[in-house]
Amino acid sequence: SQGHYSLLHQFNGQDGMSPGGPFVPDANGDLYNVTGTGGPYLGTDGTIFKISTTDQKHYKLTTVFAFTNDALEPKNPYNTVVLDKDGSIYGVTRNGGEWGAGTLFKLTPR
């Protein structure tokens, strides 16, 4: 095989598990994505994370949002997220919501 890869981050469960679809860049060059399970709360409800670098050699993963195990809240995001020009994050979840059938969400980071 040809090419060379670099390991940027290894998930440990507390920061998420089962990362999702394509990365989405913001205006600063940070890359956003989701994990479908894992996170800091009891249960396996997923996270939104970003990965950033200042020198293209060292990378930092930051959990932007962790989905809780509250049955009515969104949980288990999948596919990817979309960012609008104001920095809000939109996505979908497989589970959660009033009927447990998934949700469409908007997250406005602080």
C-alpha cells in the first residue's frame, strides 16, 4: 500500500465512541464531527466534537457537546453535522425525543 497516515486521536469512551460521517470545517479550520455512542454521562448517548491544530503536527480534540441519558433529549447522533455562518450546529439523532424515534437539533455553542 502507498501513503502514510498519522494517528490524530484515539477515543477512550469518555470522549465518545463510533465516530460518524465526514468532517465539517468551520471558518477557523477546525473540523467538526459526531460520535454515535459514548460520552461522559452514564449510558452511551454520543457527542459532538471538534479537532483543531495550530501547527498541523499537534491536534486537540474538544467535546463541544455531550448528549445526556435523559430519554426525552436527543441522543445517538449520526451521519454528520452542518454549521451555519453564525456557528450554530445542526444534526440528527437516531434516538431520543418525546417518542424515542430520533430528533433534528440545533446547537448554538457559547
